Amino acid sequence: MRWSSAWTSREVRGVLLLGDAAGFVDVAGLKGIHHAMKSGIEAARAIFRALKAKDESEDALSSYDAAMHKSPTMQVLRERRGMRLAFKSGFVLGGMKASLLTLTKGAFPGGQREIEADADEPRRVTAPEPVAPDGKLSFSKVDGVFRSGNKTRDDVPLHLLVGKDVPPDVADLYAALCPAGVYERRGDALVVNAPNCVDCKATDVLGPRWTPREGGSGPRYQRM
């Protein structure tokens, strides 16, 4: 079905969007789980009614739209609208826009907001500046892994699911994201150093999937 003409122009039969996929995230409050749960509850109710009626049309599932529009979730998100887009102007200017959005409960600047696809925004790629850890306030990735109390044996079974034939530029991305040196690019290939993993799941959303590791292994963080 179509969640809202303001969010998508496509109509897909028998489909509901909920949680993050429907944008139920309070950016300013850094919250979203309870909104996602609410959308899941209302979606389940709408789907149950549609199944009983043996009807998957948009009209049969429209009760989901109606329930969410009447819910406290929509009231909160309406007051937070535009908050994420504000910071596309940078931290300082974005912070000023976010403050005005907060004061006006989302009304600033008014009118329809144009949204560009993230992929269409120009980006400049520069080589990272080399960093020499001083061993006091900053440490190398290997030292960081040691300090985490990692007890993983070197021949631990791989718990990170990586696709085949990872492109070199993607391998560089994984290596840059990982704080523990788990991913390395050697030549044009991606090498996975599973024993280094400190379970941060930094790349879990973008590619390599984290799965439960071998029992008894992993970091031993102190004071947590």
C-alpha cells in the first residue's frame, strides 16, 4: 500500500512501511524504538483485519495509516520534522536551523521542503592524514584491541559474514570504519582478522554481518 503521498509516489500492493523504513525516528531526541514498536502493533492489527477479510488492497490496509496519523508518534514527529535535513547545512548553520525548528515546533521555514537524494550530493574524497599514536592519549588499533581485554584465540571460527568479491573501494571503507583493524585491504582483496573484533558492529549495517562469536571469546571490558 501507499503510506503517504508525501513520502512516496509508488503504490505497492500488500506492503506496509514501519519503523525506520517509514521514518519513525525522533532525530532530536535520539529515539525511535517505541515509535517503531507502535507502528509494528498498528501494522499487525491492520494485517490481521486484512487477512480475515482476504483482502490485501490499499483500502483494506488503510486503517494502519489512519491509526498512525492519530497516534502520539505522529504528533511528536510532526514537531520534529525537518530536523535531520537541517544538519545538511553543516554543524553550525544546521544547529541554528535545528534551534529554530525546536522553537517553532517544526514550522520553520514553512512550505514544502525539497529533499535531494544523498547519492546526488557532491562529495570530495581526500586521503586521511597519518596519525602517530603517542601511547598516552592515543593508541594504535592493535594496542586498543589489547587494552579491551580481548581473549579471542587466533584460529577462532569466522563470525563475520562477508560477501564474495568485495570491491577494493568497499574494502577501504570497511577498513576505515572498523576501530580494531578487523578489515584490511591487501592488494585488491579484503582480509578479515576476526580475532581483533571487539563487537562494536560498526560495519554491521553496511555489509559484513555480525553473528554471535564462539563462546568464551571476545573483549573483556572493565567497569561496564
